[in-house]
Amino acid sequence: MAKGKHSADGGGYYFDQKNERIEEKNDINNDEYYEEYDDEPNITKIKIICALVAIIVIVGVALFISTRGSNKDNSENLVQTNTVAEPIAMESTYEGYKVLGKIKIKKLNVEQYILDSTEEEALKKGISKLYGGSLNNYGNLCLAGHNFDNMFGKLNELDKGDIITIVEKDFSETEYEVKDILTVEPTDLEALIPDENKVEITLITCESASTERLIIKAEEK
């Protein structure tokens, strides 16, 4: 039923369409009236509080995501910063002598440059190419070294079947298996004779106070 408001008599009464009085507006003891209107400020406060809580939650989530992303970026940058690029080629000279490559004997903990010189000073700096062609090629590559511990001083500890590695300047490696171990007179040069059908190396060092030569012969695996 539709309702209308009538205030001509100053009483502030509500009437329906048949002019029947239903409720007096100015009744200050009407608890239902004040409860109806007193709830509105409380509802408004609750809405404001909920909105503030929602804003705080959204801002907190955004900060968490931003911080996490920043930490990830920093971690990736740290990894990139600590990454060291591998060299693409070996040094061309060492201590003033031309470098041909390296020799590694893992069993003896030896790793030395192979130098293209037989000078006494070169022998103090590394292993010298005494005779032969290029590294890891057909023929007999003869290498000489002093009997220092970090050079050829422990060759007598090698056994047949042990591995010697020759490293070229581009870091490619070729493994050789020890086939023969000889002790010869300094004038005996038979071990230097090449066999053009093999890829082999011959290691030479002094022994017995330089009165003999220790020779290790190895062939490509």
C-alpha cells in the first residue's frame, strides 16, 4: 500500500491513502525510529574500515611481489657477475718463448707448457720440443724436460698403460698410452727415430746424475 506524508496539523503524522493515522513522527520515545537511523553511521564506519583493510592488503601484496622480483633480479645479476668466460686460446708465448701447447700427466700432477726451444733457460721454464713435427700428428714428437719434480723428475713412477695428455693451443686434447719405458746411454738416439704410421710421443729426462737417459714412449689411444 502506498504511503504519503501530511504535516498540516503540525503533528507530523503519516497517513495512508485512506487518511488513516499510522504512526506519529515526533514521538521521541519511538525506539524503532532511532534504531533505524542510528544504524546508518555504524554501517558507514564499517564500510570505511573494510575499504582501508582491503587497501592495506593490496599494498602489502604489491610490495611483496616487487621485493621478490627485485631479489630475483639481483640474484641473476650476481650469477652473471661471477661468471668467468673461458679463454678461447692459449697464450702464444711464455717467459719469452713460443708456446706450442701443454703436456699433462695426471698421475704425476704435472702440467707444463711445451716450448719451441732447446735453450737451457727454456728447459728451466717448461718442457722443450727436442725433435718432431706438430703436436698430435703422425710421427714421433720428442719432448725433453729437467728431472725437477714439477717437470719430468717423476717419470720413473709411470707404468705401461698410464695416460699422458697433449693439449693444443685451442685446448683440444689427445691422450697417449705409455707403451715402453727405457733407460739408455746419452748417445743412444734410437728412441728418436719416427714411425710415420703412428702418432706417438717420446719423453726424455736425465737419470743417474745425467749419466743415463730415462725414456717414456707412448702412442695415441
